[in-house]
Amino acid sequence: MRKVSVGDLKVGDKVVKLDRNWLETDLLVHKFVIKDNSIIDKLKKHGIGHVFIEMTAEEEAIQDLFTDKAELVIAEHLSRAPNYINLDEVKNGKVIYSESVKVLKTLLDDVKAGKMFSHSAAKNVASNIAEVTVRNKGVLSSIAKLKHHDDYTFLHSMNVSIFASCLASHLGMNKKEIERIAQAGLMHDVGKMLVPDDVLNKPGRLTEQEFSLMKSHVIRGYDFLKGQGVDESMLRMTIEHHERFDGSGYPNGLKDEQLSIEGKIGAVVDIYDAITSDRCYHKGMEPSSALRLMLKWTDSHINRKIFDFFVMNVGIYPVGSLVLMDNNELGVVTKINHSRPTEPIVMIFCDKTGRQKPVYLCDMSKAGINKRRILGPVNPQGIDIPQEVYIFIEKLNELK
């Protein structure tokens, strides 16, 4: 079971426990299904803040991802409906990503120089992101996971836009809504262009005055964009992405039930990209470590339901998965790394030109100048995977 805020309940949820003795209420039973909003209203009337609901198999899989049962759960649950990457889409996605970053850099540089923010240019970039996301959620998000060490502010805004649009798609939003979320992500940190560089890029700890100035980027960005006539729905992520579930965030100390869906999405993806990116004052965390840390922050800093969907979006790779590497080689996952699920051992069998090559093992957890990364899973249909790859996997299974 899982603890959720009454405000997050939806029709179909199965309540199995209240935050108090059910005899203190006029509810006839202590376990029930939310059939309509009147039941939610009744819970609120009794001052019930949280309940415990029955978890779906998919939600249990996500929770178990952070336990010792990780390998079994990943293999049996998260791989049921893989979000396969289309190889041609990856090539197209890399072009769109690169061109979009250039446009975004120009837009943000204009703001720093005191010029207008081109709303139409941002909309065009968001439209491209939404277009690719609707066709295949995993393409751009997999590219965004390949961290770079320069131009953090520009890449961060781009990555937040991509992760947010993919998350919006997982949440069932339509193309128009995804485009709106993508554009909100592009603009969410525009206020940082109005903060002095010596504060924005300071490698050491900020003074209290400097931190106050840094936090002002939220209000500065909101006021700047609002003054240019940007729609309020586009500004919710800008003003709310540093708010927190328990009300400990800024600038307004809003709690989860007061936040918009844009704000909740923005908080999750902003935190993830920030803590997995190398900065002048810290080295980025590995994705699996970041997700474990963020799990501890659910229901204090971030919304658990949004986080769960985000974990599904980031992607984990079970044994036997066909994956595309960042240098366009193809391989099959042969062993899962328990401590770093996003860095398995992969057997490479196909080079970047598509030609088969002598197979070899690549341990992705090994550090080094040529460290490799997985872009995402690939549909094995129509791809000739050498028999020796599967023989190797079978032998590994026999040794267990």
C-alpha cells in the first residue's frame, strides 16, 4: 500500500487505511473504492489529510526498484511495455536537440542583453519537441540523459523541457498540452539570465545575501515573461518549480495541493536534471543514485505520483534487452548492476555502421575517458542478433 494525500485521490483508487480510526468517521467501511468525488469531499470534511491506497502492479514494481528485489522486478514488470527507440528517430532527434539548444542559447542570451524573449521562437522549439515526443517518448529524453559539462543553463532548460514533455505524455496529455509543457520548460529558468554571473556561477557556498539573490530568479523570470504577455498557464512552471510538497519551497511556500500540474512536473524534472549534471560546485550523480535520493524526498519535496511516472520515463534495462549505445553500437544487456540499474553489462555485437562485429562485453559502470552510455531500448524485431549472445546469457543463468 502507498500513502497519498486526499487531494491526490482519483476515481478508481482503492483505499485500504485512513490516517485515523475509521470509527471516528461516518464511513460505513474502512476499505472502499473511490467511485466519485463525493467520497473525496467526505474525507476532506472529516479533516482526513492522508489515506493509504492499494498499489497497482506497476507502482509496486517502481517501489521494489529501490529494494534488493530490483533485478527480478525490473525484468518482470518494467520490461512489459518497453518504449522502444527507433534508430532513424534517434538521428533526427540528435539534430533537433542540437539545433534547439542553439536557438535557446540565443533566446536566453538576448534576455541577458536586455532584449525581448522571442515567444514565437520558443514555441517553434517546443513544437518540435512535442512532435518527436508524440512519435516516441524515449528519443529526446535518452539524448538529454547524455550529460555535457558546458553551457549548463542552456542545456538544463532544454533538458527540463524534454523531460517535462515526456512526463506529460506518460500522464496522458495530448499533443497541444505536451507542446505547452515543453515551452514552459524552456522558459522556466529565464530569470537566471537576470541574476549576476558571479552569483549564478559561484563555485563555493553562497552567502545568505547571494542565496536570496539566486532565489529571486523565480520572481524575476515570472515578472519578465508576464510583462511580455506570456500566458499565465505557461508561467506556472516558472513560478512553482522550486515549491515543495510540504510547503518548504519558495517563493510562496505553497503545498502540494496548491500547486499546478505544471509546477509538480517542473519540480521533479528540474531536481533530476540538476543533481545529475556536473556543475562548477559539484559532480553530477549517477541516474540510479539520483532516483534513490529523490524517492526519499517524495511526500516531502516532490509529489510521489508524478515521481513514479518519471521513473517509468527514465527507463531501466532488464537482462535480454536490446539497447542502442551512445556511439550507435547495438548490444544486449547480459547482467544488471544492482547498485546502478542504469549501468548494466552489455554484450556489443554490432558497430556504428550496422555491421556485425566480434562480440565483446562492455561494463558500463567502469569509469574512464571512454565511458559508454545507453541511449535506450531498441525493438529486436528485424534485427539479426548472433546466437552466441543468447548462448552466453543462458550460460549465465545456469550459473545462478
